[in-house]
Amino acid sequence: MNLNIGVIKGDGIGPEIVAEAMKVLDKAGEAYGFTCNYEHLLLGGASIDVHGIPLTDETVEKARACDAVLMGSIGGDANTSPWYQLEPSKRPEAGLLKIRKELNLFANLRPAVLYDELKDACPLKEEITAGGFDMMIMRELTGGLYFGERKTVEEDGVMTAYDSLTYNENEIRRIAVRAFDIARKRRKKVTSVDKANVLDSSRLWRKVVEEVAKDYPDVELAHMLVDNCAMQLVKDPKQFDVILTENMFGDILSDEASMVTGSIGMLASASLNDTKFGLYEPSGGSAPDIAGKGIANPIATILSAAMMLRFSFDQDQAADAIEAAVSKVLKDGFRTGDIMSEGCVKVGTADMGSLICERIK
Ligand code: NAD
Ligand code: IPM
Ligand code: MN
């Protein structure tokens, strides 16, 4: 079986972490009888350097023609990179937002799991982490503040900037349905996070989520205000199963949740539409501060590749094998710098990839 995978190496640590995910995919392919055909595509800073813009129409069409896309992170250091001299619509992040919109990738799944072995890397007290935790952050990805009307104008000598936050009921319903479907296969609890005490968009969000919940009487629904959620994530992360939230809140809360799992370098993600297609990428950024040093943690990207095998290719056994290999490598005491703790063996990006490959059964 051939898997047609678009590969966007990205910027900063992107090429380093994607190389390890490809190594792992190839190893899983040998073990489970599939071949990955990779088509390399440009997005973000790497595309600006070649084409002057962060995403070409050709890349969108090529990505669409693939069965799934694996991506490293994009972007650079806003203070030093020449990409940030360009107008906002031509910067790396604009390409990422455009591809999400063009491919209708409205459902962003970010699984935050505390591996038993990583408890030492988690900054929370042991009594909070005991028993571990496993939550799925469902972030709406193609609406809200990210895609609202934006402008900066001068009015009476005063500069004013506008960013508008818009959601319609259809956009809310489709992500809510996806969250309830996923919760049904997990611990059957959805916590919908909003700011309904202030925002109209959140009040509509809450109303639509409640309507959707009527079709899922077996799934418990709780509403939580976003500020409280940020606090509860560190006070008692075990209470969460599926967190359903809008684009901007999901961006912020998922970085917070990643740290509760030990490191942003552990947080995978899948961006999905209504088909089997998906774009799979680590939730963290291009980490310009450590790029090129061979020390970035590739595990989030490797786990994103496992999500790709599961969702886009129905290769559940291979996905399970990759996840088990990650677990084993941590159990065996190997760590990249970001998750390092006493008594463990510190390894670089490529070694971590190879150690995971060796453990794929
Ligand atoms: P970042 O996530 O890149 O880095 C934050 C911190 O986490 C840094 O100290 C970094 O070294 C560390 N880190 C991140 N990933 C790591 C990994 N795999 N292993 C070890 N350490 C890791 O966030 P930032 O510095 O705010 O953003 C840098 C650039 O990345 C910006 O241009 C931003 O726009 C972009 N970005 C892209 C994506 C994406 O492509 N999906 C996501 C977030 C940020
Ligand atoms: C993420 C990133 C992006 C976002 C940026 C790079 C536009 O932070 O995927 O979490 O905010 O969605
Ligand atoms: Mn983010």
C-alpha cells in the first residue's frame, strides 16, 4: 500500500523534527506493509525565500492532491528575521492560516497526555499528577479572531487597530459535533470553554453547544469560562476529558496544557476537515532559539505522524506501535533537553528518532 504524504519541513527546528518523523514513518511502513511517498512542499519562511510569499496556489493544490500532509513548524524570530520586515499578509504565519482555511481544516485536535515516565518533567506537584492525565483539546481552527476583519487606521491623529471576532452557528456546530463524537469514544465528558460572561460570540457558542449536546445524552457537558479553565488546567488537570473551544482560546490553552505534560515538544496535533485528509504538525513553534543545534524534541512531530496513520490511513496498528515505542524510549530513560530529569540519558533530535525506530515492533 502506498501512502501519498505531502511534507512541509518548515522553518527553524522544522526540518530537524520532520526528518525524524519521516524516519519513524518509514520504519513503521517496513513493519506494517506500507510505503510512504513523500512530496515536498514549501510553506512559511522557506516559501518566502523562494517565491516571495508564504504560500503559493500551487502548494495548496499539491497539498490537496495528497492524502495527508506532515508539517514541521514555520516562522522565525520576529525581532531578527527579515521575514518580519514584510507586510503582515506576506509573513510566514499568514501562509499557515491560509492553508488551514483553503483546506477547511476546522477541527484541530491536540492530545495532552502525561506519560507516567515524564512526571518529573511536569512542573506540577506529585499529588496533582498522580495517576497521570489524558485530555483532548479540540480547537476550532478556521474562525474567530484569526480570520475576522482586521485593520489599523489613523483617526484624528490617533492610531486604532481592529481585530474582529466572528462565529456563525454552523462553524460552532460542526466543531461541537466532532468534539462530542470524540468524547463518546473516550471518557464521555466535554468541557466547553468560552467567555460567555462577556462575549456575544461565546453566548452563541454556548447555545449551539447545548443544542448539539441533546443528541449525545450519554456524554456529560460542562461549561467553563476561559480564565477559570486556565487556572483549573494547573490545579486539577485530571478533571478534563475533551476540551472544546474557539480558535484563540484553544491556541493559548493548548500551550498551557503542553507544559503540564512536560514540554511543548510533546504536544502533537491534527488539523482535520470533513474528509480523511489531515494536516499533522507539532503544536509548538519553530523554536528559533534552538534551531540548527540538533537538540529539539522530535516526539510531538512523531506522535503527529502516528495521528496521521490513524486518522487519514486507518493504520491503527502502526500508530499504536509508534506510540508504544515513544512510551518505551521514555521508560528506558532517554530524554531530549526539554524533558530531561536526573538519572536519565540526554540525547539529541536524531538519536531520539533512531531510538524510537529501534523500538517499533
Ligand atoms: P516556540 O514554540 O517556537 O518556542 C517556545 C519555547 O519552547 C522555546 O524556548 C523553544 O526552544 C521551546 N520549544 C518549542 N518546541 C520545542 C521542541 N520541539 N523541543 C524543545 N524545545 C522546544 O514559540 P515562539 O518562540 O513563541 O515562536 C517561534 C516562532 O514559531 C514564531 O515565528 C511563531 O509564529 C512560530 N510558531 C509556529 C507554529 C506552527 O508552525 N504551528 C506554532 C507556534 C509558533
Ligand atoms: C499554533 C501556532 C499558530 C496559531 C501561529 C503560528 C499562527 O501558534 O499552531 O498554535 O496561532 O494557530
Ligand atoms: Mn500556538
